[in-house]
Amino acid sequence: MKVLRTEARALLAEIVGTERDPLMVAISIASDETKPDALRLEAALGASRYLHPTLSASAVAHVPQRGDANGVVSVLLDRLAKLAAPAAPTIDVLPEQTPEIAK
């Protein structure tokens, strides 16, 4: 473990004074095949969180179980109802009474 700390200190002394950002330093360490594998792995792990998105959990209201045909149909109908355009408003009007025309 002391070897890694010594390597890290030497590398830090080499990096200080440069204009590279920490992410680029970590990528260069991970790419350098002359560095110890443990140090390269630590650098790769540190850089990976900034290079690749993480997945997050999402809530699922209802997932039909296998063989649950009614559940699948119910979920599909609910989704279709949400996608359907809202019905146009209607106005209920009764026609006016017209007087009968005498013949």
C-alpha cells in the first residue's frame, strides 16, 4: 500500500503546476500502462462517474404478472385512454317550437 501512496505522491508532484483539469489527469493515469494496475483502476473508477450516466430507480404503478391477461388488457386500456384526445364539449339545446302553418 505504501508503494501506491509513494507513486501517487510522485504523480501529484508531477501534475501540480499544469493546467490540466482533474478529469483529464485521471484519464491520463488510467491510460498510462507504465503505472501500477491498482492505481490505474482507481483513476478509471474516479473518472467513470463523470463520463458515463448512472441509472436511477423509477416507480412503476402496476406491472401485470405473467399470464395475467386481464391485467395486461387493463393497463393497455388505461394507457389508450390517456392518449385519446379529449372529447369536444357539447351544448345541449332543444329546438324552438315552431307554430304549425295552416294549409
